Amino acid sequence: QVQLVESGGGLVQAGGSLRLSCAASRSMFSINYMGWYRQAPGKQRELVAIITSGGYTNYADSVKGRFTISRDNAKNTVYLQMNSLKPEDTAVYYCAAPNSWGQGTQVTVSS
């Protein structure tokens, strides 16, 4: 298990950008994958993006071309760069690794 701490959420206008960070409590070299999920009010938690230890990435169709996931193994940190944000991106964003979840960070996009 690994402890995950997210940061970088906030309020932004539609069309704006935010970068989320997820700091892991230990080296990520042995972690097969890390991902970002989100949960909007009244909706189920959904996968946003995932990155494997080998650098393979995958995205939800709704964010393809706007969001980019990356990892810095030297800093034990995973990032989610979010551009061209839309009001429907409003949600609590969670960082995840096998058997581990962060506490979540709120992202609110105003129209």
C-alpha cells in the first residue's frame, strides 16, 4: 500500500487550466500503474486517466486531447494537466494506485 496526497484543485473559469499533483509516500518504481478518477455529485466515480510504470497512458473519451497524465519517478509524483476545462469537468478528483486512494481534491469549473 502507498499513501497518496493530491493537491492543485480549485476554481477556474471554463476554458482555463489546472494541474493536479499526487505525491506518493514511497518510490513509484514498483507501482504498476497510477491513475486519476473523478466523482461528480450524484454520479459514480469514473476513470479519467491512467499511466503504467512503463509510461503507457489511457484516457476517458471525455478528456482525450484536453488532459495529460504524467509521472516523475524521481519526485514520486503523478500529475494531471487539465486544459480547456468545461463545467462538466467539475468533480472531486482522486489519485489512485493498486489498493490505495488519495483523499481527493475539488475541481470546480464555472461557466
